[in-house]
Amino acid sequence: MTTSKGWPSPTAPSAPGSAGGGDSIEGIVAAGSLHLRGVTLAARARDAATTEHHLQHAKRLAGQLPPDEGDQYRHSLTFGPGNVALHEMAAQIELEKPRRAVGMAEVLSGELPTGLGPTRIGHLHIDAARAYLATGDRDEALRSLLRARVLMSLRRRSKPEPAWLAKWAGLHEG
């Protein structure tokens, strides 16, 4: 099965080891992450059809992960339903549909997806701020940026290595 552009249909079965991810969690995470990259690139190019194509593949792959474990982290890649939702929200901003992105941000912020680390949740708030700003809601944009800042400051405190390394290298005297 193929789409009108000749790509494999998101509903077509994948062979093990193919770009569809195979059967392993690692394969699903890798293939899904590639599709999320495709979502980002297509949305930035304002190509709604290609964005949707990659979103459908990513959603299908996310559906193959254990449902009660949330997003999976493998080989420095995070993939699962939560990260797919974050990419879909960000894509709506790029595709000039900020009101849809605001609605998604409100749902995601109300019930944060499981398995996402602070940096991914921080990106949720940064992208929400972009959506709010695009709709003219500067106050909510600022609140979203402040939420992201709090999350990132917590991350810095819990991972002091960059500050320690800067001090060790003589770049910082703190």
C-alpha cells in the first residue's frame, strides 16, 4: 500500500528491521524518532501533507510501545505517545494553526504525558508560549515561558556537571 506521493501507507505492515521499526523497543524508538524529525522538517517547510504522513507513522509506532510505561528512552532518543503529541502541537504552530496548538497545549499541560523528562516538558511550555504569542495572548505566553524556566532551573540544579566543568576549566569562578 502506498500514498498518493508513493510513500508506504502508515497502515501498511512493517517488516522486521525496516524503517517501520521492527519488533524491538529500540527499533520502534529509532524509527519513531526519525518520523518525528520528519514531522518537524515538513512542518517548517509548511508541507501539511508530509507532516501528516510522518505523524501517522509516528502515532502507529507509538501505539506499538507498552501502553502503561509512557515514552521510552533508548540511545539518547525519547519516543512514545507523549513526544508524538508534543511534536504534533509544535507542528500546528509551524503550519500556522496556533489556536489548535493552544488547545493541545492546554490538554498536555493539564495532564503531562508520562515518561518525558524535564527538557521535553520544558519544550512543551516553550512551544505553548509560541502558540499563545501567535494568538495574541502575551500574558499566557509569559506564564508558559516562566514554567519552562522553572523546569530548566530544576534540571540545572540536579545536574551540576556543566557548572563544575566550567569552574574546573577556569571559565567560571562560582
